[in-house]
Amino acid sequence: MVRKCVMYFGPSQAPLLQVGFRGLVQTDVGFRAHLTTIQNYKDTCGASTWETMMTYADKLRRDNTRIAFFSSTPQGGGVALMRHALVRFARRIGVDLSWYGKHYSKARDMINHVLSLLLMNKIVPKPLPTALRITKNIHNILQGVSPPSQRITAEEKKAVIHWITENAYRYWLSESGPLRPAEEGGAHIIIIDDPQMPGLIPLIKRFTPDRPVVYRSHIQIRSDLIAKDSSAQADVWKFLWSNIQLADMYISHPIPAFVPHTVPRAKVAYMPATTDWLDGLNKPLRDWDVGYYGNMYNASCHAQKMTELHWPARKYIIQIARFDPSKGIPTAIDSYAEFRRQCKVADIEDTPQLVLCGNQSVDDPDASIVYDQTLDQIMSLCPELMKDISVMCLVPNDQLLNTLISKAHVVLQLSTSEGFEVKVSEALHAGRPVVATKTGGLPLQIKDSVNGFLVEPGDWRAVASHLMDLFTNNALYERMSHAARTGVSDEVGTVSNALCWFYLASKWRDIGTKESGKAVLQPHERWVYDMARDEANCPYSADEEQLPRCSIEDKKIN
């Protein structure tokens, strides 16, 4: 029993990540913990959403359809959070859906990983070799946040392909692996997440050319820079597109400008990022739990000699995001410094604190660099505020982040480049007004001056002005808080995410990939959610909250 406890739970009593045979990501303590019921999920969405989802779930169960997702990291980022929720939900309703990540190549790697968890009091898995640095550079280049001179060399491209190919042949193409033909136990439909894994697509198509493969892009891709032939973005995209073009469908966040011009529009479909209203990030917490996780945060701060939170004696502003060059952390600091200057002029003594925190993604080597840069900026720009700013790279703990968001007065998301940051929807769901930038998918979630404010990237003066309004105008704050809490769409929840993937799996299983040499399921830039509702003959009702659909003007690349 002691051995099992050590294997499944860390020193903080939080469940440890379980990655099993072939890199199969095993959610909820290796599928042993049953955290939810079907009724719990049904209560998180409208009747139309649930009925449509069940239409496709029933068909997948009847046909014994197997679905496999592949991504580079099983923990830490938004993609991992969505996949954990999707796997948990699919298992609950009986759909055969699996998720595979990078496999530990040697037994001693796993042993060292477990030892590091115990000795270092961390749940963050052991980092991957140099491939992670390369894929992170690719990520930064595509988002336009890398140094102008940075390029991906031919040797680095070969290293990434070698990493993917080695894992594929060793674990996923071997006997009974998920990439084997469906008649040999492999998946019927395969989804590849983000620019780390597209090297799998040619391998899949080589062995099973008629098996559907969907590529899912989760980041803001600077299509305007890709359109410039000599740019680093064009070079990286050419490398990626040589593999991605073999996929049968290209799914992007619902921003047309995120899709490079080389992608045929007939192949493109849109899908937002989602969150799970039942998991630790969003579920209601008792006062005792809030106190427990608040003390946990302050204990971590104390251990690192970082500023502790004084809530509820003092309110606080928060931005929760990875320590990443694209997350606008310098703007958050500049905004807070200006806000505090305005408070001083207005003779406001009860000033709030600022919290900048986030989990480190397993495949993100930039976190420690950006963390150090953040502390350097505070010490050089506003050292007198260091006692009021708490900067923490946290051990992954959903309830802790839930506590921090739900008790914040205002939430910031000041990214300079962003896909569809679901932390915004989580903050709105908790009734927190959000100040965010007009970048990526953020404007789709925030109704300007209704449930938050939208500003231009880097405009710290505007952010400071909105903070003054939200801290001095109680009527405005209460109105925005109510609008935030009551205006979140079903489309950003787990059930809707499952609806979209179940529809695609069901449809591709029915029609296959080839008909007269052409892929027959061509979305032509439609939202997958809309396609699924239409197919199920389930029209929208007048009272359903919907995310804004892009107009023709939005499709123009500036």
C-alpha cells in the first residue's frame, strides 16, 4: 500500500502524472480515480449541446471506433489540460479515445523521474533532450516572438524528425500499437497536436494512406510573416507544411489569420480551446479549501523568499500564464506600476497586490529565462513595489490556480501573441472581469466594456486606466462581474469539445478519406461545432450564448 501511494501521489498529496506503456497518458491516477458522473457533465451544458454530443457518442460506440491523439507533452499547457478532460469524459461515456505523449526511452528514466518527484517536491516530469529546445524555438518563431536572427538549422530539423520517427517505430508502429492499421488494433482516426508532432503524418500515410489524419493547431501563427519568403517564419512553416499537407483536415483556433496562405481553405475548420467546468480549475471551492490552498501558495512563496499574498486583507490583480515571451508579462508589470502611481496621485491607500504565476509546461525550456527576466524588470523599473508583487512558477495544482483566479479582483491576459487562452473563459466563469489584449482569440471571449476590457498589445497606460475604473467604481465592477459569470458559452466546455471530436471521428469513419482521389469531408472554414449541430439537425435557440463568428473582413491578413 505504501509503495502504491508513493507511485500515485506526491508529497503534496496531489496525484502524480501517469504515463503508461507506449506513452499512453493515463488520467486520474492511471484511470483508477472516478471523479465525475455523467449527470455532472450533463449539468454543465445546455440540452441541445448534450443531445448533439450523445448522437455522435452513440454512433462511435456502436461502430467500436478508436480515436488516438498525439502530442508532445502530457502535462503543463492548455493542450494537455484539454486532453486530460477529453479522455476523462470519453471514458465516462464509453467512447474509445486514447492520448499518447512522448514515451520514456529507458526504464531508468522513469525511475529517475519518480525519484526527482519525491526528492524535489515537484510533479513536473523530467525534461526531454534537445528536441524540446528546438520545438520551443519553432513555436516562438511561428508566433513572431523569437529574436529576428533566430533560425532552425537543417541539423535541428533532422533532430526533430529523428525524435518523432524513433518514438513512432519503437512504440506506436510496433505490434498492436495505435499507429498500426485499424484491422490490427490501431486507431481509426488520428489527431496530431501542434508543431512538435507533424513528423508522424508521413509515417501514418505511408503505412495506412486511407486512414484519416487531422492536424490541430493551437497557437497564433503569424501568417503575415510566413507570407514573406525570406523570413524565419516562412522557412519553419515550409519545413512543417511538408508534413502537415498530408493531413486530411487542418483545424485552427477560430481566427482566419492564424492559417497560413499555403493551407487550402477547403481543408480548414475552426475549433476554440476549451476548459472543464468540473475539474480542479473551475469547480466551486469551500471556504476551508480556499484557506488551505491560500496557505499552500504563501508557504511556497515563503520557501522561495517571494512576496506572500495578504488576501482577504488586500485585494489583488492576477495574470496566470506560462512564463513565456508571448504572454505580455512586461506589460503587466508596467501597467501595475502606472496603476500604483495613479493610486498615489488619487490618495488611494488600500492598494491591491499583483500576482504573476503559472505552471511550467513539460516541453517549455523558456520558463526559467522569462521568470528571471520578470524579476529583473521589477527590480530595475519599480523596486519599491517588489513587496507588493508576487511572482511564482508553481507546482501543477488545479485547485491552487482555481483559488487564485476565483478570489482575484481583476484578471489580466496581456499576451502579445495568443491562440485562444482559455484562462480568460475560466476567469469569466468565476465572475472576474478581465482586461486583455486585442490579440488572437481573446476578443472572441471578451465583450469589450461588458465583461471586461480590450486593449492594444503593449498599451500599459490603457490597462492602468481600466484598473483604476474597476477598483474605484463599484457599480461598474458588479455589472461586469455579473455579465462575466452569466455569459460564458457552452462552446468552451468539455462537452462541446467532445461533441466536435466525436462528430469528426464519426464522419471520417463513415466516409473515409478518398473519393475520386479527393478528401470528401471539406469544411471550407466552417466551425466544427456548427457542422456537428447541422448534421444532427439541432439548430441554435435564441437564448444560446455563442462565440462570435469571424466576418469576411477578419479573414484578411494584415
